Amino acid sequence: MAIDDPVQGADSPRTTTEKPNAKKAADGKPAAPATTWGAVRPLVLRLHFYAGLLIAPLLLIAAVSGLLYSLSYQAEKIVYRQELRSPDSDRTAMLSQQVEAARAAHPDGEVTAVWPSSEDEESTRVLMTMPDSEESKSLAVFVDPHTAQIRGELDSYGSSGALPLRTWLSELHRHLHLGEPGRIYSETAASWLWVVALGGLALWIGRRRTSKRALLRPERGATGRRRTLGRHGSLGLWAAAGFLALSATGLTWSTYAGENIGAVQDQLGGATPVVSAELGSGEGAAGADGHEGHEGHGGDSGAGGDHEGMDIGFDNALTAARQAGLDGPVTVKPPAEGTAYVVAQRDNQFPLRLDSVSVDPGTGLILDELRFADYPLLAQLTRIGIDAHMGLTFGVVNQLLLAALALSLILIIVWGYRMWWQRRPTQDRKLGVGKPMARGAWRKVPLSVLLPLIAAAALAGWFVPLLGITLVAFLVLDVVLGAVARARAARAGTAVGG
């Protein structure tokens, strides 16, 4: 993200006004910093520099693809209007007729879920697993709810029902269309985003300035690198909370850190419960399968088929769920052998409607019900956070906020690289960019502060593995570069002395 050292540079306020405690010792060396922050700041600067330099490209890719994804919801409504919308009419076909129309169009498919039309001009969506369907993907057959005529069919992905455009952008953002190996890029970006954001926030707030206004807005009349720094720092301040939220929610479904987060959540009793669909069982169950799918985590599942004995059908199952209080958009999953219909609300917008019930296919009685209000608090927060990350919780406002955060991150990265360029030596053309903070900053940190920092870094690196691995890689790279620099200096000294 940021790849500049505000301490260095001719136009930095810190270079023009020296602090009272920045005195020289008797031997001519700088005195030890008088404050803890004064000791820690050079270390934060160096970490911020290397993280910005090496992780910024990954963050830039995530920001650009995330920006496109945030706009895909509205684009989807335009591109797939033919399939998503249907002419309004006073006539309404039975839901079972709509499902049969989809089955007739694809007799080799297996119905896994049905999204009944919840608006007058909205199509019913019948999700089917085909013999060649990929994992987490299904065929969505769109049916006119008034005439039971097929309006089109598209591939669908995940429980949010992403259609081809949004699916392509989601996979670009998640793994660059490289499959599971590509997810390392997005997890690495999410692992470092909070570190870079907090480091930049501390550096910006701790910077000396002549007015409080300069903390919130770029300094008036500033030019060159100082103006770029003002834009970079003030925008980072405004966007920091959003970056932290994106990092936290992104890590929840990452490969490695996500596993650790899930384990902690389960240990704290925050596993997402799921309504029981087993016939003869009236108790909800919780476990690994209780985590509802989202982008990158599977989608609607179930197995359609003939149920032994009497089957009340989709219409009666939906009616029973409506009578149980499930209003708004819902998903109806057909029963398999020994299981019930499951009807679940799918309104992710705040206030969320995510209740679910299971309906006995023989009697139409409610076997089990699960209210979102009864979820453990951690499960509620996880669901809301993930949906907000995907742009669902607050609808268009949520999507615009995500777009603004993505654009902010892009600008901050660009300004960070620009500062790095602007701080380059102007006389020595052999070096085209600015230098990082001098090595050895950790030696100036008091032991009482350094040890907790090392412990915190080790804990974070263990819990967020890709953060730990890349941090070790940075340290190794820094050691190697330091050794090379010392060897060059030794050779130069030998040449001069010889």
C-alpha cells in the first residue's frame, strides 16, 4: 500500500522542524528516542515500506477486481433482464407446474432448489444439477410464474445465485481463474491489508502537523511529494475502518486463516446452526455443514427424487412455510429419501430475513424451525460480515460503499508508488527510487516493547499463516540485501585503501 518513508525527503515537516528531544549525545551520535513511539516508529516505517512495495501489487489486483465485482450486481440485472424479469399478469401458475416445465426442458437434470417469484415481474428460478455440473455450480432455469413458460437458462454459482458475469468476476477476484492455487494471492492480500492499514494509520496520526485539519484533509498549498503524501495519508485515514472490515471478512472464508477462524468460532459456540430436515427429528443440528455457502463455498445442495408415500408438493410446502412466518424471497429445497422439504428465507438485506423451516412431505406439518434471531451472536456477525463483503447487506448502498473502498485502495497504492518515485535522488541517476528506513531500527526499541511485539507477530503469523510466511520471507530478503550491501561496502573500502 504505502511505500514511502515520510521521515525522509526534503519537503517533509519532520525534516524542517526538529523535536526538542532530538539532541545529539556527547559522542556525536543521536540520543535514544525519548518516547516509545519514537523508538517504534522507524520499525513501523520499514515494515510499512516493504509491505507496501511487495504486497501492493496483490492488493491492487484485489482492489480492481473487487471494484468490478461490486458493480456486477446492477450489471447483472441489465445483461440478464430477459431471464430475470417476466411480463406482469393477473394469472399465476402453480409452483409445481413451473418446476415441471423446467424438468421437461431438462429431463436428465435433478432439481436441487427453487426460488419462487417474489415480485410480480420476477421470474421463478429452478436450480438443477446436471450430469456435467461443476462443484458449487448448477443450471438455473428461469420460468415465467404466470404462464410456466421457460424464459431462459444460465449457469448459477453459490447460494447468492451468481450468474455468469458475476461468477466470472467473483472467480477473478478470488483466485484469478487459477483454481485453488490462485487463492493464495487473495488470502495473502487480505492477510496484509489490516497490517498495512494499521501501520499507515499509526504513522499518519503520529505525524507532526501544524493544524488538526491536515490530519483529515490534504495540506493546502503543498506541492510535490508532500502533496502526494497528504492525499495518501488523509484518504487512508478515512478508509482505514473499511479496509479492516474487508480484511477480517475476507479472511473468514480463506483457505488457511479461514480454517483457524472457523475452529475458534466453533470452540466459542458460534457455529452456524442448520434446520433439521430428517423425518422424525425435530431438533436443529449444527456442524461443519451448518455454514451456509457463499461465493467460494458451495451453493444450494440437496437431492430431488421420488419420496416414498404421499408428497404434498412444492405449493403446499411453500404455503406451510408462509403460514409459519417466512415472508419475502425464499428457497424451497425438495426432499430426498428420509428428509423433509426445507424452506429458507434468502433476503440478505438489512434487516435480514434468514429464518428456515422443514416441512413434512407427507403431512405438511412443520417439523423444525430455525430463526436467525436464535443464531449464536458470532454466527450472526459472521453472516452479516460476509454478506456485507459481498455487497448484499445494504443492497445498492453496500455495493457503492465497496466500490468506493476499492477505488480508495487503488488511489492509495498509486500515490504510494508515486511518493517512492518522487523521493528518488535527483543527482544520482543510478538510483531511480527512494530508499527504505535504515536497517537496525529494531535495536532502538526498548526490550519491554520489543518482546511483546515479537510475541504478537509470532501469534499473528501462526493464526494467519500466509502473513507469517511472507513476513519471514521479508526478513530473509532484508538480511540478504543487508549482507550484499555490506559486502559491496567492504569491497569499495578495500579498493580505496589498496
